[in-house]
Amino acid sequence: MKNFQHTNVNKIGRLRGMTHLSKTMIVLTAVMGAFVAGLDAGLVYNSWPKYAGRWLPEDLWLKDPKWCNIFENPATAQFMHRNMAYLTLLSVTLTWFFGRRMLLGRRAKIALHSLMGAVYLQALLGIATLVHYVPVYLGVMHQNLSMAVITSAFWLSNEIRRVPK
């Protein structure tokens, strides 16, 4: 691996922090996706961007204690997964816009673009899976693509890691 002399060490540090935030958001979104799959929450609300014509599902906080809804209520699991996905998409997009003009190695650039492409494809596939009432082939593709998104995030993180002194 070539060592690049970065003109602005602060920018590389900021990109590293943004990448770690994106990576964390991706993993948390995937974990919530596992709850969506386990609770069959994709079958509860099959409209997008609203939930059966409403911006908030009416059965969002049915269970007591309220925190149990995140793990046991299909409507809440879907709501959390969708909104975490929006935040993840925003985080990755900001990371991409920040990193695309930086002096990075070839592999880091490829990893950055791969992450951007994979996360947008994942979002589109997630919406398609939802509005088509979760056909098995789309659900499996959505789950498999999540592994590509996670892999891309860890790859980018590895490519811009600190170079040992």
C-alpha cells in the first residue's frame, strides 16, 4: 500500500470519522432489518413513503413498556428500520460528497464509490420489496445486498485507516 502525503490531515481525519459513523449506521440499520424480517414487519405496511396514508403508523407504540415496541411490535420495527435507513442514506451521501474530491488512493476511491452505489441500490431494493408485499426473491436480494453494503463500509474504513508510523 502506498503512503499518500495528504495535504490536509484534518480532512482525512474527518473522512475517517464520517466513515465510522456511516459504518455504525449501516450495522444498526441491518440489525433493525433483522427484526423486520423476524417479525414479518414488511407485511404490515406496504405503502411508501407513508404508512397506509399516514406519516406515522397508528399502532407505533401499542405495547408497554414502550421500549418493547422496538423489538416486538412489527409496525415499530418497520418504522425504525425505514427511518434508520433514511439516516444511513444521508450519512453515506455526505461521506461520499466529502470524500470524492480528496486525494485518496485508487482502492479507497473505489471503496467510496462502491459504498455509495451499494447503499442507494439497497434503498431502492428495500422500497421495491416493501411495495411488492415482500416476495421471497426480493427479500433475499435485500438481505444479501445488506452484506455488500456492510462489506463496502468496512472496506472503505480499512482503506482510509491510520497508517502506522
